[in-house]
Amino acid sequence: MKNEYYLFINLPLPYAYDALEPFIDEKTMHLHHDRHLQTYINNLNKIMTENPSLQKISLNDLLINANELPKNLRTEIINNAGGIYNHRFFFDGMSPHPSSPTGALAECINEQFSSFENFKNEFKQAALSVFGSGYAWLVVNNGKPCIVTFPNQDCPLSYGMTPIIALDVWEHAYYLKYYNMRADYIDAWFNICNWHRASQIFAKYCEK
Ligand code: MN3
């Protein structure tokens, strides 16, 4: 990942703002990337400017070792570092080019969830079950792929998990186009989920 250290910047999307149409609209992508993500970046930069001893810690390490952060700053850092990591992971995890899991990831999904279709059903149910704001994730936990959800900007890295796929189900991710119909947004998102990248991340994890 680029820009792992302070000073954090808002990296451009790996595709055009309108590239995910009709599944995710251009206006939502502008607001989501340019305003929501930017706010987390501004907030974390401010905290780190005021606390220079934190500046040598990478974004990932802030989240992996969240328990070691100063108590008075911990929640604020988890929220904002998580907001940056999770959004980058979510945006990078989409693509206008259709794809499916390949290689080891495809095998493990079939083994763990019986079939890719069944995985998608379970993932959708998990994403629907997030009460309020949060994300559904496909992660590797203890060597196995599994579906988890976390509220707000909590990050799987803080729980020793390796993220493979992220789905942002905060209302700002879909409300302009889908209103309160989260299920429709989830169905649409499956069309643009970047399984090519997910398969690469999983393959890299398996090499370790
Ligand atoms: Mn979001």
C-alpha cells in the first residue's frame, strides 16, 4: 500500500469516478472519496501533527497495535486510521471489470462455503445484519477465510485478521442511489467486487 506513513494524503481512485456506473453512481463516489475519506485523513493528520511521537508508526501498525496507543487518543485514532485504511481497502477492492475468485481463494471459498453462490448469500446476510454503520468483510482468520462484520470504522487488522474483501455499508455508501435499500446496493456491489485483487491478496497470504 502507498502512503503508509504520516503525512497522509487522499490517493486517487484506481478508476474514474463514473467507472462503477450503474452499480455505484458518480456523485456517491465523489462524496465518498473526496469528502468522507478526506475527513478521516484530515483528522488523523491533525492528531499526528499534535502528537509527533506517533508519526513514525505506519497506518497499519496504528491499527494492528491499537491497544498500545495512548488511552486518551485511542478511540480517535482507531476511528480515523480505520476510516482511512477501510476506505482505501474498499475502494481498491472494486473494479469496473467483472471478475471471480481464482486459485487458492476460489478453492478455499468452495471448501468453506460449499460454493461461490452460497458464499455470496452468506456475505449478503452478514452485510444486511450490520446494525447502523459498519462493514462486512471477508478475512483470513487462523488460516481460514471467514465472513465477519465490524461496526463503525473498526478494522480487522486490530483483531489479528487479514482483510480480503471489504463492503462499506454505512448509508453514505449507497443512500443517494439506493435510499434505504441496502440489499439492492449489496447485490449491485457483487458486480464490481474486484476478485482479481482479492485472489492476489489471498495467494500472497498463503505464501507466508
Ligand atoms: Mn464510507
